[in-house]
Amino acid sequence: GDSVSRGYTQAARKALEGKANLHRAPANCGPTKQGIEKLEVWLGQGRWDLIHFNFGIHDRATPVEEYRERLGQIMDRLAATGATLVWATTTPIPDTKDGKYTALSIVERNGAALELAKEKGIAVNDLFAAMTPRLAEYQPAEDVHFKAPGYDFLGATVAAAIMAALKKAP
């Protein structure tokens, strides 16, 4: 995940305390291109029961087909671990006056990712849908990040999705 996932990691870890151990890549995972380059390092030699993952904000300028291709490669590599997979949709971003961010770029990438997840039988944690009605409360204007209560909300949402997926896991 990206800086948004870094923001909710502690809240998710707290919500999962005593139920599951949550590990996160030690860096901002950036775009899918970097994901492909670093995935082996991030996976390490451990055995993973469940991998909750996301790429999107840093791919907002990547052509959608290129994003889809690389994300598919990442999904295939994660599936090869034998872990239960949960794709997290990218949280909403605002249109900014300078044009650096456009809300549509995330909608398009989430659409491509959701198609891939469905094709590959990967569960989805729809953080985009969960956060959309709460943007005015949790997201500062012209910022892709969230206020502390927003990260708490996302952390609880992620923890609930992880627990639900673990209950369904073989």
C-alpha cells in the first residue's frame, strides 16, 4: 500500500490485537512498477496466511491498461504464496486546482482492479465505497490523505475485512 495504508496501519494493528499479527512493507510501496521490482523483498521468506494489498494513488498517471497489466502480475505473484488475498480499493482523491490529482483517475484504476480481482477470485475490501460518504468529515480539502479519525475508521474497516477473510480461509 501507499501512504494512506501507512496512516491506517496502527489502527488496524490495534483492532487485530490478540487475533492476528499485522505486518506491513517497511516503505511506501508506490506505483505498480515499484511493486513488481520490490515484491520479493517485501514478501521475504515468511509464510503469509493473508495479504491485504493495494496499488493505485501512485499509478494515477499510469495508463489504465499498463496499470492493469502490472497489477495482474502482482496479483499472480501474491497468489503464488498460497495466502488468502484481499484487494483494497484505492481511497478517493479530490480534484485539485493544479490538476495534480483527479478523482476520475482513481475511479478508472479501481474499475480495472475490480475486474482483475473478480477474474482472479480475489476478495475485495472496498475502502473507496466505505470512505466516500465520509470525505467531508475525514479528508482535508485538496489532500489524498486523511485526518486521524479517518485513519481510525479505515483501520477498523481493514481489520474487519481481514477478520472476515480469515474466517472464510481454508
